[in-house]
Amino acid sequence: VDGLQALEKLVQEKVLRSAAYAGAKVFYDEMRLRVPVDEGQLYGAIYHYHLKDKSDATHQFYAIGPNKKKAPHWYNVEYGHWRVNKVTFKNGRWYFSRERLPAPVWVPGKPYVRPTYDAKVQVALTAMKRRFNERLSEVIKELKP
């Protein structure tokens, strides 16, 4: 009984978070590949973060996605938006003016959050199961006298 209780504690402390991170890393890597720009605020704002306040001994949570403070325009890129000002592209950068367009122009979205999930959910689950089994084997070896 003592051995099982020790194993349970080690699984909660060392195995679950590691397995959850393996799945989060799969989504994080894919989202960085799918974000429509290779540099700039949006690309740099993609993150993965352990949610300590939602996690407990039996559940571990990670947030994966754009940091809304670093890239508040993430929603416009994902879903599209109406552009009302003139923009120019010069030297590899977009420049936004205050000059208004005669009529708003619809800028279609370039989804990257939703397709990331659809494309990698099974891969993430497989990575989590694999990492869970690896860490569990390591923890069991630690327990053996």
C-alpha cells in the first residue's frame, strides 16, 4: 500500500505535467508553422504556458496560442476584418496610415489557431501517451530498491 501511495504521488508530481507538456509542445510547434507571418508581433506572441491556477494533482493544463497583450490583432488575422485605413507595404513591412479609405475593404482571415488543432489533435494525444509511459517507467525505476 505504501508503494502504491508513493507511486501515485510521483505520478501526480512528475508524470502528468510532463505528459501534458508533450501535447502542448506539439500544438505550439504547429501553430508557429501555421501563423501567416514569419516575423513580427504575431509570430513572436505565440506561446505555451502552464496554467497553475487550473491545474491540480490529477489534471494539468497548458494554454497555447497568441498572447493577446503582445498581439491584440490576432483575432483579425484569424477571422478576417474590415479595413478602413490605407496601408502600404515597403521594405518587407506594412505601414498603416491614418488616411481613411472611401469604403471599407474586407480582409479575409488566414486561420492558424483552428487548423492547428484540427491537424494535430491526434498527434498531440499520441505524444502525451508516449511521454506518460516514458516518465512512468522512469518513476517506477526510482521506486525500486
